[in-house]
Amino acid sequence: MIESSIQARVGRAIILSTCMTPDRVDEDHYIVRSSDGRRDYYVDLESECCTCPDSINGHTCKHVFLATIHQAKA
């Protein structure tokens, strides 16, 4: 169950990476727009957390994965 939810989040991040670029604040911090375009979330890659509800509830969210993908491309 846990593994499939992580795979789903990674999958959504990969899809988002084709049409969305997070704004880099510094080496490990990004601002990522929500997928509905209504909010911005602050992502801290060093601690692998985000200000979105999913991350606040203890999950590694798609925004963290998206920022990680973006960082790896840079």
C-alpha cells in the first residue's frame, strides 16, 4: 500500500514536470504551484518536506518529487 502511494506521487510528479517548472529559491528550496493553480507551496528538499496538506500529514508529496526532478535536470 505505501509503495503504491509513493509510486502514484512520483508518477504525478513526472507528468507535472512536462508542463510545470518550479521556481528555485536557492539550492534546496523551491516554490511549486499547486496542480489546480490556486496555491503555491514551499518545498525544502533538504528535509524533504513541503507546505502542502499531503506533506504536512507526513507523506513525501508530488511537489517534493517535482522539485527533485527539476533539480536533477539542472
